[in-house]
Amino acid sequence: MANLEFHQFTCLDDNFGVLIHDPDSGDTASLDAPEAKKVRDALTDTGWNLTHILVTHHHGDHIQGIPELKDAFGCHVIGPAAEAGKIPTLDQTFGDGDEFSFGGEPVRVISTPGHTLGMINFYFPQSGVVFTGDTLFALGCGRIFEGDPQMMWHSLTKLMALPADTIVYCGHEYTLANAKFSVTIDPENSALASRMDEIEALRAAGKPTLPTTIGKELETNPFLRAADPEIRANLGMTGASDAEVFAEIRGRKDRG
Ligand code: ZN
Ligand code: FE
């Protein structure tokens, strides 16, 4: 029985925090720790007690809250084996394909290098939820700081293979800016045009645009649509590989 509860909130300027709660055991995990105070406020709001932190990657805006939370709650910190040297507060590390249990559910670790080399994402197959950190955003993907486009594309294909109804939580609210870029790459996509309207309405109301789903991203996120014939025609890249088309789209966003 999938019965985990998910509570999303905003931190810092544009980061998301999420609490994952198992009502049976009371176990509660913070997905990354962007800002200790905001995580503590969310715990107060929900009445949950922090037992775990799940860390996606070593960037400061994802780990800076860990020491204070660990001091206050004595929680168990799980993160990427490949970045253990950069995240001094880890109690347990995992790599690609590893599985552990949280709140009675299996959690599958998917390594998605590109934004950082050791990035891991957490997939809860029973709840149908994936936490993509700074790898996959709504209508976007992370900047490639440590890897290369080929590596990032391969990482994204792992997420694209998850069931279409999988719910996606990610690290940042970048959706409106991503949407404005997306229409320059995929101007004829009517699903993208109507999503743009939804996003503008949500942001105007001060509401988050996340979570999204894998299916929605496959339909509208240009970074996942490198195989699309219209996008390829727009870019003049009909004969290129998917990774090359992806690299061109990423490059245009970086330069824009
Ligand atoms: Zn990052
Ligand atoms: Fe980040």
C-alpha cells in the first residue's frame, strides 16, 4: 500500500523543499536541505518529526541546511557515494541502481550525472514519485556544470523511461523562464502553448508550478524532445543524433 505523504514548500529565492512522510512509522525525510529554517517551519506546519535527509548533489543550495538539521534532530543523512568527499555530513551513501527502504517503500537510486558528476535521483516506484534534483526541471534541465551534453542526455533518458504518470519533484521553480525559452524551440506545440497559459496563471497567483509528471514533460519539455521531427526541422538538424540536438538546445538556453 502506497501511503507516503509529500509536502512541498519554497526555500531561498527559487528552491523547493519537500518533506516525505510515512504516517505508519512517523518517519519523515527532507529532500535536500536548502534552508534549515524553512525545513523546520514545514515540520512545524505538518507536525512531522525529521528522521532522514535525502541528498541529491553537493551544491550549497541543496546541502547548506544539513548541519543545523542534523544537530537538532539527529537525522540519518543519505546521499551520493560519488560526492561523499564533497558532502561531509553523510551517514550512508548510494550509487546507481542501489535500493533502500523508506517508510516501508522501496527507493531506487538513479544516477543522473551532468549537472554534477555524482548527482543521484530518488525514485519511489510504489508511490510513483521521482525526485530529480537539478537534473530535470519543469520545461527545463540543469545546467551542465561538471559533465558534458552526451552524459546529461543519457541521464535524462533514464528519467524519460519512467512511467508517464510518475510525479516529478525538482530542485527549483524555474518554470516560467523555461517556458519562455521552450516556445522558441517548439513554437508549434499546442500542448506547450496551453501549458504556458497554466504556468502564467499559477505564477500570477503566487503558486508553484511543481510537481509535474514525466508524461507532461515528454509532451512539452524541449530538452526531452530531441527526437521530435518539428524541433529538428526548426533547428536545421534533421540528420543529427538525439544527443547532438539536445546539446544544441542546451547551448541556446545557456547563451540566451
Ligand atoms: Zn545544483
Ligand atoms: Fe540547485
